[in-house]
Amino acid sequence: MMKTWTLGLVAAGMLMSAPIAAQADESEQAAVQPAGEKVSCIDTHRVRDTKVLDNQTVLFRMRGGPDYEMKLTRRCPGLKMQRTIVYEPMPSHKLCTVDTIKVPITSSGGLFSNNFTHCLIDSFTEVPEEADDNKEGA
């Protein structure tokens, strides 16, 4: 009896926190407005590192600049929490808007399983240098 009641409280708490998480994602997206040129592919050999900004946006920091903001077609569950993406570039070492990224799904013990959420890339937008500097403090 006690276990059922405890699970009910946990489930209710999750339902109550969902709208708050959605609002946080919306406010993060509103703060990120790249004004640069859109490209259909980026060279994965030039990727220095990535930074997950929210459940729909990843910043690709490039060697030799410019950096690019990758937007997904829709929110990718777990992306912000995991802060990890996996991608498989074409043989030409390009990651393009027709590709997908994968986000690992963790098991209940916090270990990565062999399952992934697949998310479709919508666009890559060049990030102006001054806007990229502002994201460093974020």
C-alpha cells in the first residue's frame, strides 16, 4: 500500500514539473537568435566541440570559425539533460540537414543503454562572432 502511494506522489510531481521544463526551453530558445548565413552541411573534421543549448539546439564550435547553430525539426527528448549527441557523417565528412543525430537514453541506474532517440536536423546557421562570445558565459 505504501509503495503505491509513494509512486503516485512521484508521478504527480513529474506532471507538475513538466510545464516548468517546457517554459525553460522556450525562454532559452528566445535568447538564441543567430543572424548568420544558413548552410546545408558542415565539415565534421573542423568540429572542435559541441554545446547543447536546449532540447532543440546545439552549438557546433568549429576550428578556424565560423561556429554554427544546429536546429532540430522539433524538440529532442533528453538532449538538454544528457548533453550528449552522436552523429554519423557521410563519407565526405559532412553533417547535413538531411541527417539525424542520436541522443543516448539512460537506464534507471544512470548508465547508458544501447537505445537512442533519433532527431532530424532542420538547419545550420552561422553564428556571428559576437553572439558566440555572449554564449560562452551561458
